[in-house]
Amino acid sequence: MSIGFETKNEILKTDKEKNISKKFYIESYGCQMNFADSEVVASIVSNHGYNSTTNLNDADLILLNTCSIREKAELTVRKRLESFNKLKNNNKNLKVGVLGCMAERLKNKFLDEEKIVDLVVGPDAYKDLPNLLEEINEGRNAVNVLLSKEETYGDISPVRLSSNGVNAFVSITRGCDNMCTFCVVPFTRGRERSRDPKSILKEIRKLVDSNYKEVTLLGQNVDSYLWYGGGLKKDFKKISDLRKKTSIDFSKLLKLVAESFPKLRIRFSTSNPQDMSLSVINTMSNYENICNYIHLPVQSGSDKVLKAMNRQHTREEYLTLIKEIRKAIPDCGISHDMITGFPNESAKDHKLTLDLMKQIKYDFGYMFKYSERPGTYADKKFDDNVAEEIKKARLQEIIDLQQKHSNYRTMQYIGKVVEVLIEKESKKSNIQWSGRNQQNTVVVFPKGIYNIGDFVDVIINDCTSATLMGLAIDYSKK
Ligand code: SAH
Ligand code: F3S
């Protein structure tokens, strides 16, 4: 096709038509928020005329939504980028974009040193993608890593990627103001802001109308959700009393969602101990459709370490919160995040972590070795002085202890009936379904007459530390 012909026709074509034959492929790393963001990106790119593909070799545009939380996460992404080099050799028109948390930190490195990347876009700049794509299609590199005070993507209707049609993520806040000293998120995702409840309800309505059965409300710190008409969380103090009175906090939002969609299962993540209020706990216990499960990261059982981490609570306050949760919701599933080998963590601090775990006996947990992140307070002020071998040994110890506790917790279900939402076929057996109970533990059972998306009562007769096994109760036979 001659250039002249193309130029002439271009005047008459919309952006969408120009790119209609192009295909994008998107891959996500890191937290649930990144997966939710990829669905926003997919929506924006699709509206700009790209069709999605799940086959890398078909793509004209590859987007990697990246994670910076630990060094290992970044290394994984870099390896993946290198593997695209070969694809670029085979397809000179292929463009590669880096999205998400690594974008801000490494934009220059990506564009200058690693010539594989054409496009770098930070978590608050996805609406600029149509312009940025235009740039790269004209042969220039394009970057936008600006963080925003307002952006919540509330007006974008996400395209559900590789969805089972049953569970979906709905983000309710962006950014984080907590400044835990080890964490890169406040730098990569910016200040905390909440999304308009109307747009949250609208998104959930659409999901319910498409037969989705469960949503997870997402934020770095959901309990800190606060809608007062838009703007940063930290500016709330400055507004009028009337606006304060009509503001909506997380417990009100939960109530609103639970009442608007009584048949929908509702989960949320992540809760921060210092922001989780009794009214949230009470709302959970008042509504059947809010799952009895809380992910409540603690990071350490030692007050000395918690203080150095700038976690805004003590060990005692955390234990009191757990007591309150168990009092109001006796069967609540509780999980944690834990870091071993934070700077200056002593053998005594580590023992306090083990001791805290023994007191709580979490259902499960996510456990990590401390990874120093450039630019954080801990990087600037503390020495990463716990030897790698010790970090590793401590991590193994907490993993082993958690395994014991998980086993203890799953054993408690034997002989009991749990409500399971069927999500997929079991990985291990094509004659079994796999789903989760309210407490977020995986349950597998023979398929019988049931289908994906059904709620089924299952009587538990066996377990491993991570999975419950049982039989569905067929009430029609009674
Ligand atoms: N509030 C967030 C936390 C995001 S980070 C949320 O939505 O889950 C998830 C977990 O990664 C943290 O709870 C912490 O346990 C771990 N983590 C964060 N920074 C880390 C670091 N520098 N080294 C090791 N683990 C880290
Ligand atoms: Fe990170 Fe702490 Fe926020 S772990 S995401 S700074 S709550």
C-alpha cells in the first residue's frame, strides 16, 4: 500500500479504525490491584481499536504490568522483557510497553539501556495511553509516569481478562499514605484517594447483571476508604463539617454494597490493622453476604520492629483487634503477611513473631524475606544487616509454623458444613469442582449435578493444610 493512499484515507478514519487490525497482549505481575489495573488498561486500549490476544506471537503490542515490591519481582519482569527481544527480531513492528510500579522507578533505564521497551506508563497515567500509542506508532518512544491526586478510573468500565465469570476485582482506593518504611508502594502509586461510591456500585451492578457471584473490593488499605466528593485522603481535615457529615467511610460503603446486592458475595483486601474499625467488623457480622475473612498483615510480632517499620500499631493493639474480630465473628478466617530479617531484627524479635503466630494460629499467610527497596526510608536510614542465611532460616521457620497452624485450622472443618462458591474444575481431578468457603479456604468435591457459579453446601470429610475435601449436600434428595 502506498504511503500517499494511506495518508489520504487516514483523514477519514477514526483512531479506532486505524488500529482495528492490531492486537495487544497483556501480562500482569504482583498484587491483585495490578490485575485489576490491567483490566482498565485493556478497556482503554480496546477502545482505541486494538483487539486483545492471548497469543504472544500474534501481538503487535505487548504490555507488561509490573511489580516493584521486592527485588525478585523486578528480576522476573526484566527476564521476561529480555525474552521479547527474539520476538522483536522476528517482527520489526512489534511494540513493547512497561506499565505499573516499575515504570516510575526505572523509566530511563528501560528506554535508554534496554532498547526492547518503546513505552513506559505509570499506574495513574493509563488514560493517556491513546496519545502514547500514537507516539510509538509514529516511531518515537513514549513515557508518562505522572502520579495523580484525582485519578481513580471510576469512569472506565474494565474488560474482564481471563475471567471465570464468577469472581471479579473492583478497586475502591488507589495509592497509600501509610509510608511503612520498607515499602515502595507510596512512591510508585502515589497518595491515597478514594473512588466515587456511585461508580463502584455501577461497576458492581454491571457484574451482577452479567451473573458474577463474588466481588473483592480492592485497595492498598481498604479500611481507610473515605469519599467526601473526591480528592486526597490527607485533605479531608480541610473540608466543611457538612461535607464531613455526609462522607462515606469503608463500613458505610460495605453496608451499601451488601444491601444493594444481597445475593452477591463480598470480600475486601487489604486491611491495615490501625485503620480497621469496630464498625467494619460489626458490618461484617451483620451481613450474611460479606465473607467472614480478613487479610490482616502484621509484618512482625516485635514492637521494636513494628516501630522501625512505621506500622502505626503495637503488638498488643493488634492482638486486641484479633480478639474483637473473633468476638464478633467467631468463625472468621484470618490471614497475614510477615517479613523476616528487617534491619536490626534480633533473634528475640524473631521469637516474638513466632510467639504472636502461635497465639493467633492464622488460617494462612504470605511470608517474605526483607528486600531493601531503593528510595524507601529503610533503605536510606537502616543497614540491611541481617545476614541472608539468617533471613532464610527465619523465613523457613515461620513457613513451617504457618503450615502447622493451617493444618490445625483446616482440621477444625472436618465434619462441618461449609458454603462453597464453585469457581473452576479442580486442578488435580476433572471430576471435581474447586471453590472457596467464606473463610477463603479452597474446597474440592465431586462435581455431581452442580455448575461453575453455583453456591453449594459441602460437608467436609478430609483435608490437607491448604485444601478441604468433601461432598455436596443434595437437598432435593432429603
Ligand atoms: N497494603 C498492601 C501491601 C502491599 S505489599 C496490600 O494491599 O496488600 C504486600 C506485602 O508485601 C506486604 O504486606 C509486605 O508483607 C510485603 N512487602 C512489602 N515490601 C516489602 C519489602 N521491601 N520486602 C519484603 N516484603 C515486602
Ligand atoms: Fe505498603 Fe504499608 Fe501501604 S505495606 S502499601 S505502605 S500499608
